[in-house]
Amino acid sequence: MKNNFLLIFFLFTFKTIGDDCDCCNCLNFCENEENDTLDNKKNILDEKKDNKNDILNEENDNKNDILNEENNNKNDTLDEKKDILNKEKDILNKENDIPDKENNILNEENNILDNEYLSYFKFEEYKNNPEVSEEIENDTIDIFLCIDDAFVYPCLVTIKSIIDNSENKNLLSFFILIPEKFNSSEYIEKFKEKEKCKIQIISMGDKYEKLSTGRRWATPTYYRFSIPWITKKKKAIYLDSDLLIRKDIKNLFDIDLEGYCYAAVVDGSANEKHILPNLKGNITIEKGNYYNSGVLLLNCDKIRKEMPATFANLLLKHQKEKDSYRFLDQDILNIACHNKIKKLPPKYNFVLNSYYGGMLGVYEETGKIYTENKKEFEFAQKDATIVHFIRPKPWEGEYNSIKTKEGDENFEDWLKFFNLWGLSTKLNITEDLLDTQKTNIVEKYYKEWKEVAAKVAKSVYE
């Protein structure tokens, strides 16, 4: 009973306290607050989870982009390599298509081949020549002529005409290039002593002897290719030996080459296309772009830098294929220096050639041969700076008749000149060679040449 009483008392007391303190409400509040905290924590966890997923997704996207870019780059690289391989394959195919004959002679136009002609285009090849002196390096106009015994006298006539028309003879320095076998040096030395001019005779030995020359020419025609390696000058002049110089040669020398290898006058046959064998295949030289090599102004610096291999290769081709070039050095020069030759007015190389009607009136007959300027052509007819006697020469054929009969002025000197050279002086007069106007011009130039030749005869005969 005592125990029951205690239980009733305890229950009564607890209820009274609960009514006074609102304990139940407190318990409920605490419970609710705890639930809110749990919810917040859950939300935070969910948010972190979402953020983490976003970051992971972004990282995956970036990785995928990088992988895609790498794959694209690899594909591009593979495509480029494939293109390169295809191009190399095409190149190999083209190379295989080149005829074996061409492959055996040349690889590329400007490749330096191991042939003897390449050695001709080096200073060392000529510096030990006993005839070469330091005068080559002095401040002079270097003028080169290339001859054998057959052309010694016409060569001296050309030199004499230069001297007589030069305002400053001290500027002139002549170089005569001769073959190993040459028997006319004494005449050159006599002329040199008489005229008190600078002339050096340079032996070329057996150079170019393996090249064909046809019936009309001789080996010295090729010597002009070596000129830039005999002189150390920036510029030089080459002249054939069948010329008459009527004005100061310095006018030609002072022409600005404007970066070209050579300056020259268009050849009389330039009204036609010239199709010539190049290093590989053929080259077509259009009308008005084929040049005569009888008068050349040389840009020695540029030729030394750019032309040795091409010259050597073409000369080797000519040696192996003897009929490659009808006009020998002239064809080779036009091929090697195609688009590298400056066009000069016709007055600097006015050609007299019976094959072309004396080159007089040719402009009207065949078109624009020398120049597009008809006045330049007409001026050259009347007052050329340089006259070129192609055919016939003043010392042969019908032109021996013009103003060279017994009793004429200088006839005795002229006779001595021909006797020294062993030529016949029997003359055949041909009055109807050309019409009156043309004949007057022809006679004028041939007479002038013979007057100079008579002076040369005095120099070498006395």
C-alpha cells in the first residue's frame, strides 16, 4: 500500500510541473529544430553533390574537346603527310619520265656537273698565264677579241678603228685571245709598237678544242665565254674581228646594263622564231628576242655569279651532240641567257649581209628585225656606231672592187696589206649588187673599212 501511495504521488507531481513549465512544448520545439538542421544538412549535401557533378561533367566535356582536337590535328597531320607523299610520288614519276639521254647528260639546268668546261670559268685557270698582267685590274675599258691566224689582220683593223675614234686612248686596253697554235703574234707586236696602245695576247691553250665549229667558224668563237674570268672588272666588251668602229667605244661601255647579263643587238634572223634544244627539251625564242653575239657588253659580276653551270652544261651537250647548235656560241648564249640580255639599238651592231639584202631596207621587207623603232633602223643605215661585215667580207668577193683600183688613194698600202696576208687582189666589179641607194651606203662603209685597213698595212709592213 505504501508503494501505491508513492506511485500516485509521483504521477501527480510530474503532471503539475508539466502544466506549469510547458515542458512538452519545449520538447516538441527541440525536436522540430533538429529536424530542420538535418534538412539543411541534406540540402547542403545535395548541393555539393550537384556542384561536384557539374565540375565532373565540365571536366569530362573539356577532356572530350581536347581529345577531339587532338584527333582532328592528328588527322590533319596525316592528311598533310599524305599530300607530301603524293607530291613526292608525283616528282618521282616526273623524274622517271625524263628521257634517259637527258638524264645522262644533265640533271638540272643549274646543277654544277663535273665536266672540264666548268674549270674554264674560274679565275685560277688564267691567272698564271704569262701573257696576263696586272693591267687587267687597272681602270681601263677592257676590250676582248678572239682570233686565230686567219683573222689577225681584220682584228687589227677593228682595233685601229677603235683607237682612231676614241677621245681618250689611255682608257683602252685590248686583249686578244688566241689558240695554242698561233703564228701571227709578230704582226700584233709591230702594230702595238707603232700605235703605242695596250694589247695583251692571251693563249687559251687547247680550251674548247673538242667542240665542233662547222665549216664557217673556228674554235676561238667559243673563247668569249671565258672573258668574265680573265678580267676582274665589273664590265667588259667583246667584239668580233670583222667590225668597223665609227664612234667612241666608250659610248657603248657606259650603257647601264640594268641587271642584265649582256647587252646586244637583235640578230638579223630574229624575224623568225628560234626553236633550240635546251638542257631539257626545247626552248622557243620569240621574234625579236634572238641576239647577235658579235658585239657584247658584259655584266661580268652577274655572269660570274649566275652562269658557270649553265654554260658548262650547254657546252658539254654541244660536245656530245655535235649538230645541236647551228650558230654555235650564239645559240648557246641565247639559250643560257634567255631573258637576261638587254636590247641595244641597231647602230651598235649594224649588219651588212648579202643574205638579207645587205640588211638595208630589211625593215620594210621582213618586219621588225632590229628594233620596233623604224627611225633607229634608218639612223643605223646612215650613221652606224659599229658596222658588222657578215657576208661578204671587205677583203673578199665583189666588194674588193669598191674604190680599190690602181691609182686610187692608199692603193699601194692596200696592196701590201693583202700581200702580207697572202690574199688575191684581183678584183671583180659588180655594179648591180644592190640598187643605187643601198649601194651608196654599202660603198660608204666598205670604203671606210679599207681606208683603216691601209693604215694597218703601214703599221705591220714597215
